[in-house]
Amino acid sequence: MGRPHHAEPTSPAGTAVAQQAAVLASYARRLKRRGWRGLVWLNGAPEQARQQALALWQALDWSAPLWIGDDQQAPVAPSLPSRKARTRLGAEHQLVILDASGHQGLDPDALGALAGTVSAGGLLVLVTPATWGSQPDPDYARLADHPWPWEALSAHYLARLACQLGETNAVIRWPVGGALWLPALSKRQEAAAQWDDADCLTLDQASAVSALVKLKRRRPLVVTADRGRGKSAALGIACARLLQQSGDVELLLTAPRLSAVESVFSRVAALCPEVTQHGHAEVSLPNGSRLRFLPPDVLTEQIEQGTLGGSGSMLLVDEAAAIPASLLARWLVAFPRIAFATTVHGYEGSGRGFALRFRDVLAVCRT
């Protein structure tokens, strides 16, 4: 069972909220030691709920915190509107606050996308009004069709979602003016296997890095796992080692957007202190090696012009399931050494093009 944390009756409301935020931040540290993530349901009067969320925002030095909501209502800057939430796919945030209590309401697609960006030990905070689920949501305006206004639509989905959030033992509940309820954490499981790689957090990640570093010609490699399991970090670790192995090496990296590979460049910077940054999309080492990001359209254009690809070239593709299979097949022909990392069960893999169509192309290539 979870444990409710009550504020002292004599404490001012602001002090009580700060104390609860500190408890929740401490709980997040415990989650991180287990490699887990948490969902927080914060409901109540919108303005008070935002101030409560702000207290959590300020309670810890979160890694890349993100606030999603109406820019005029958000108490932090910058914030991101829910319609742009999908641009964060591939990025990692230790704290994500999705404010569905304001003018924008709840975009279910944004919720699904953002859930995949929360890093280990991170929290996704869903902020909703006190009456959430009992009436239509402002986001319905995107879906309402003449002659029905969005206010006249039903709210069955939201009512069920609110019921599920209120009853499950897996959700952290933090109502405005109420008690903070935390799910009980099971005892930590001892590691089932050990690995001899100090840079990697799991045996699977160590195996992926080893395969990436030893990538062979015309033997394309595919790294798949659920979101948040360290695929992009594995790419970064492998890039750092390849760049350090010998001089004058160029590694090319692509993904649907630059933000999707931030963790790749972060790992390279952490493992290669001597790295030099060239803007946001390129780094180099004193030995002449460099890692360069190219958007899919630019990469394809340069392949067609004959300026990229060919003998000795290497391409790493992150978030491959979000890229058309036709482009992946073209790159497969152009680069003798190529690796794909992707989440086939996550939000960006819902089209199934990678799993159902591109796998057949890979099978032919490997025969």
C-alpha cells in the first residue's frame, strides 16, 4: 500500500506544499536507484495546481525539466505548447509537467509522446482541474465537427481515465490542498548478471555498444528496446570509442530531428573531454575524427549527389521507426557500415513500417 504524507495542520499552505515537493523529490531519487519512472496526478484549482507543480520544479536540480502548456499560463519560461510535444521524442527529461488544466486541455497524443521522454528516476506530472472527467475538455475543439460545439461532446474517455488514475496503486496522487500519496516501492532486485563495462548501465547496453564498435561491412545492425532503456546512450558510448580509436574518422548520425540525439552528443562529450563542439550538430577530436548529424532530407540529398556514402563510410540511425522505410532502404545501399536504433513498441513506432516492411529488406541484405 502507498503511504499518505499529510502536512502539519499548523503549517502555512505554502510550507506544506514545499514539504510535499521535497518528499516527492526524495521519492524520485529512490526511483532512479531502481531505474524506474513515476506518474504524478496533480488535480485541483488550476492556478493553485500550477503553483504546486512549480514547487516540485524548484525542489530539485532536475535534468532538462520540461513544462508543457499554455505559454501565458505557465509559471516557468520557456514552455512548450502541447501540439509540439512530439518534437521531444528521442530527448530525455527527468521532469515533465503536462498542464492540462488550462486553455489547451489534454492532448492524448502529447501525453503518449511525453511519457516516452521521461528518464530513469524521472516524473511525469499530469495537471488537471478538480472537475476533470465530468465535462468536455478544451482539446475537443480540434475534433468537434459542425453542428456540434466541443462543449456539447461527451467526456466518457476522460471520466474513465480519471477513475483509473484515482484507483490504481501505481500512480502518485497529489491533490491540491490534500495529502501526497506515494506507491510503495518493492525491494530492489539484485542484478542477474554482471558486465565488465563501467560506461554502461546494463548488460544489454554493454552488448549493444560492443556490437556497434565492431560493426562490419554489409552486416547492418539493429538495436531495439522499449523507450528509455539506453539505446541513444549506447550510440553515444560507441561513437566516443570509435572516434578515439584512430584519427581522421567521420561518423554520420541521423534521426527525425536533432533533439532526438541530444543524449548521443552528451555521452560523447562526457567520455571525450577533449572534444570540440561545432554548433549543435557536430563535434571533433584533436586526432581529426568527427561526429556529424545530418537531417534525413539533407543526408538523402547528399547521397544522391554522390558526396556521401561509399567505401569506409558509416551511418548511425536513431529513432529509425519514425523514418520512412524507403529512406532507410536507400541509406542501407549507400553505407557499407550502418546501424539502426529504434523503439518499435513506442509512440514513434506505431506505424509499424520498420517492423513489418524494412525488416524484410534487412533480411535480404544479410543473406
